[in-house]
Amino acid sequence: MSAQWKIGQLKLSLALVVRMAFSSLKIRLSRTTLTVLTIATSTAFLIYVLTLEKSGDKAETENWYLMMGLCLLVAAAGVLNTMLMSVTQRYREIGTMKCLGALDSFVLYSVLFESALVGLAGSVLGVVAGLLVAIALGFAEFGGQVFARMSFDAITWKLLGTFLVGMLLTTLGAAVPAWIAARMPPMEAMRGEK
Amino acid sequence: METAAPRQHLLGDFSGNQDLTVMTRNVFKEYRMGEETIHALKDVSVTIATGEYVSIMGPSGSGKTTLFNVVGGLLKPTSGAVFIDEVDVAQLDANELAWLRCRKIGYIFQSYNIIKVMSALENVTLPMLFAGVPPDEALDRGVDILRRVGLGDRMLHTPKELSGGQQQRVAIARAFANRPAIILADEPTANLDLKTGEEIIHLMKEMNREQGVTVICSTHDHKMLDISDRIIWMEDGAVKRIARRDEVEIQIDVLQEH
């Protein structure tokens, strides 16, 4: 009696990771939209405060920073919560996939990529919205002068920074759920309950 | 390979010159639940030949599912060894275990476990994609297998649009997708009505014959006995009895005389 085969190794398919992340987002579209909006709101707020920073007095600016920090924290908690729900609701699904040959890294990257997409959409939306609001308010205050008073160099950096903060928040929020999902034993699929 | 195996477990064993697919040697599995230690498997040694259809019977909590998980590489035994062909499952790392689950073992579950958000065809192609089969080829093969299990006209349906019996057919197609060596079916008919359950049993038997795949199936369903090559009874974590089908029929006759 001899084995006609040798144990092999599985390769991680990034194409499949991308597909899985997109389909997961599509299926939970309403929740995805909500998370995107959470990220968008906080990044918009961040942009708004950053462009405002020089106009107010010092004490007020500090107040704004405190609020902004809290706002970002809430956004990160929102992502954590959403991804945790997304993962725990899929326990059996993930377990089944592992029985079918999904690698831990496949599950990890799928969840991380899923939230990275949410972060990307939210950050872009937030940066654009925040900038528009800041310009609109500036226009109300200074009229046509607003563009002359804006330093595009500084704004570019602020936009980029805000965008990165948005992405970072979502990745941080998703890290723990992704790790939990990846470590989930495939046996979970055998559980009787629905 | 040494042939000395524990005595009573060899009762009704396979003829001896067939290839082995699964062999467990003195497998123990213990769980700790607070202060208590639960002995889920006690000295289980079974040998199953290539192409055999083996049913495992026993009450809930008798260790059937634990044995499945151990054989399927989902659970490490506390002691003892599990061989799939000649490969010692305990020696495999995480990636190799995933490979084994993907390529050599097909799972069929009591509650189907069709991935809800995917169509029947996507469910069947998924294990092939995990195995690295090119997407086009996976699709072709997926279509073929779904036709084979009688779902040719329902390939793009999601589980919501399929009955329990149809979902279990998808699960069977999915389990066979990578042409595994072993099918592990955990009470595949428990959630189905009698007639549908019977259809599923026959489908599994046909696939077993056609593809020469070893099928290990845990069940409460006495209809399973008719199509099994051998039956393993488990009780309280231990193998109570192993018998070939013809031996069982004699037993049933004796019982009916009372």
C-alpha cells in the first residue's frame, strides 16, 4: 500500500482575495455604506478643522483638536464594530471555507482588504466633502478672496495626511477582527446551529 | 507496515489486500471542561480501505463528530496517530493541512453549509480555486459536476432559492470537486425528509462507486446500512463494534424473530 500522492502546498490567490472582499462588501451594502459614511464624516471633520486651524484663537483650536480626536476614535470603534460583526456573522461560512481549503492568510487578507476598500471610499469621500465645506465657509467669510488666501501647498499635505489617517483608522479597526477570523478553527463549520 | 492491530476492532475488517485510505491508531481525545475531563475518543483504532463506504452509527455524544474531525485533520488527537494513506496527519503544518482538506478530503455537513452569498456554481468552483485550478477550467468542471448531481438547471441559484435536498446536492458536488480521496459526511440526511434523504444516500453511493472515493458517513439513518460496505458502531467515545453489511443483516433477522 503506497500513497499515490505527496502532500503539497497551497498558494494564496490574491485575485480570489480581491473577489471575496468585493463580494462581501456588495452583499452587506447597507452596512458598508454606513461604515463608509462614518469614515467620511470623521475625515471631513478633520479636514475642516485643519483648514480652520489658523483662523481661531488658541484655546478654541485646542478644543477643536480634542473633539476631532474623539471623533476619530469613534470612527475607529465603528469600523472595529462593523468588521467584528461581519466576521462573527460569518463564523460558519469562514469555517466552511477553511474545510474547503482556505488558508489562514486568505481569510486574514480578505477581511483586511475588505476594510481597506471601506477606508479608501470613506477617506476619499470625507476629504472631498470636508474640503468643499471649508471652501464654502471661507467663501461666505472672505468672498472671492478665499482662493487667494489659500495655500495650495499646505492644503495638499493636509489632504494627504487626512486621507492617510482615514486609511489608518480603518486598518487598525479591522486588524483584530481579521486576526480572529483567520484563527478560527475550521471545526466551527461542523456546529449544528444555523 | 506492521499489521498487528487491536483485537476486537478487526472484527468485520476489510479483506486485507486492499489499499488503505484511513487508519487511526489508538486515538484518544480529551477535552477539559472546567474541572472535568471529557473523554471524547477512547482508544479508537479503525482501518478503512480505498473505495469503501463506511457508516458510523451511534448516539449523539458518542464521539462520531470528534472522530470525523480527527480524521479530517480538523482536530489534533490527544494521543494516537491518524494516517491518510501513508501520511501521518499529525506531522503536517497548517498549510499542508489546508492542502489536505482542499485536495484529499471532501466534507458534507448536516446543515449543508452552502455559502449563502454564492450561487451553486460558485460554491462548487471555490474549492477548485483554492486548489489553484485556473478559473475557466474550474467553471467547466463545476458545470459538469452540478449536471452530474442533477442540478444542471439550477447552477446560478443561491441557497435561498434551493430546497434542502438541492442544497445537499450542491454540497456533494462541492465535496467531489477536487476529486478527493475521502468524503467525510456528517449526518448528511439528518435535516432532510425521508424521501429526499434516500435520494441523497443513493447519490453518495453512486458517486462512491463511479469515482472510487472512500466515503465515511456518520448517521442515525438505518437506510444507510443497506448501501454501506461496513458499519462502525460507536458508544461513549469508543468503537463498540465493526461489522460488514452481510453480518448486520443476519443480526437484524435475529432481532426480528423475537
